[in-house]
Amino acid sequence: MLIAIIVAIVVVLVLVIVVARVVRGRQDPVDSFRRQIDALSPEARRPTIDQVRDAAEDSGETDADDS
């Protein structure tokens, strides 16, 4: 009986890990970056946004979605 419980716990843990990796793998890195930046205060995010804006200007891209 104890072995069956241990096996069941291991199976559940493996399933949770597999599902977490599948879900995490589907996320867009840009969306993840934007969520992290949005979580920062305006003062904390300003240097990062300035770096992204400067990089876009250097590459000739324009930001149509100016947040």
C-alpha cells in the first residue's frame, strides 16, 4: 500500500513538471519581457525602455505601439 502511494506521488509530480514545461514553452519571450517590465515602477522601467527605444532607433525600426 505504501509503495502504491509513493508511486502515485511520483507520477503526479512528473505530470506537473511536464505540464509546466509545456505551458512555459508556449509563451512568447517578448510577451514575457513586457509583463516583467510592466511589473516595474515607472522609475525602475525607464532605463530599460530607453535602451529598447535607442536600439530600435539604431536599427531603423519605429515603435508603432508606444506604451
